[in-house]
Amino acid sequence: MKKALFGGQDEDYGPCACGKFRATVPIAIPESWDDASEEMQMLESNNFPFAMGYDYRRIFGPVSDGGGYLLNFSSCHDCCKRAVEMGLAEEVEDVGVSSNCLIESILNKVGEKLFG
Ligand SMILES: [Zn+2]
């Protein structure tokens, strides 16, 4: 079981999947969380769309330190707390991504699409 990490400067990217709050928490999602993973199946069986808010399909690039994570902004603070209670997430001071790094990774992705 690899935990998602969350924490750092909030950004507003649209409603959380719970529908109660805006999704604002920077979350580092482990790349190993694919549809078949234990973590995703646990979320599914609890009917809990953690980190699947409005903007979840937009991934903001890899987290700069401690590789193996992708950055996502699609969960509210309450859902992050629930994920902690389920043993699926852990709060950290900052997931380790500066806004410059974000912009750079978005540009890199756009570049890859345009120029292969
Ligand atoms: Zn929520």
C-alpha cells in the first residue's frame, strides 16, 4: 500500500468529487495507483472518489522530489482527512512542487504533444 501525500499551497481547480467543497489541496498520487491497484479498489468499494474532482484528469506533472508520484489538485481538505482515516493518504508540509515547476511541466507536456 503506497499512500498519497498531500499538503502545501492551496489552488482552486474546481469542485471536489464530494460536491461539498472546492478542491484545493495539492496531492501527490502514487503512479502505482492504477485501476487494478489495491488502493483504487479500496476507494471503489467504499464508493469514495478521492482525488477525482473536477480537474482530476489533468495531471500537473511529476512531483519534484521523491519520484513515483503525480501531482493532482482535485480533492478538498475533508476528503483528504477521510483518506488519512482509511490509511490511504498522509499529510506532509508540502508535496514539494513549486509553481514554476508546475508551469514548466505543463509546458513540457504541451510541447510533447505538439512536437512529439
Ligand atoms: Zn471532498
